[in-house]
Amino acid sequence: MADWIYVDNSNVFIEGKRVSAVKLGLAPDIWDAFHHRILDNDYRMSFGKLYEFVAGTNKAETARAMLFGSRPPENDAIWDIAKRAGFEV
């Protein structure tokens, strides 16, 4: 049976910024980063790595992988990048 994958882009991105802040030493742990709203605002997410993490490398095992989020400005290529990584957006 193939997997159906649904990802909320904004939640993954925000939590990635929080985890990155801890990794950079801006907060001692994830709970401190959460409670004090400490984020790494330079953090960037790789849609290719995200897709591989949630779906693996065998495309036959994934029936559908969808990425949800706010619509970016027309001059922003973020959804095109996500599509090339394998997500429906």
C-alpha cells in the first residue's frame, strides 16, 4: 500500500527555524526556544531533503505527497522548487 503524505509548509518551516536556533546555540533546548520565541531567521529549508525525509527514495511507495501553505508572491519560485522536489502544491 502506498503512502499519502500531507505537509504544512509553514509549521515545518517555523519549527525548523526553532531547531536551527538550538543547533546554533541561540537557545539551550527546544523548550527554551519555544517559550522565549527564539528562532534562526537565516534558516532555509530544502524541499528535496524534506521530500526524501517524509517520502523516502522509492516513488512507488508514495501515492501522493502534498505540500500546503500560503500562496507566495508571483515572483517567488518557492512552489516551483517544491514541485521539482516531488510535492504537489
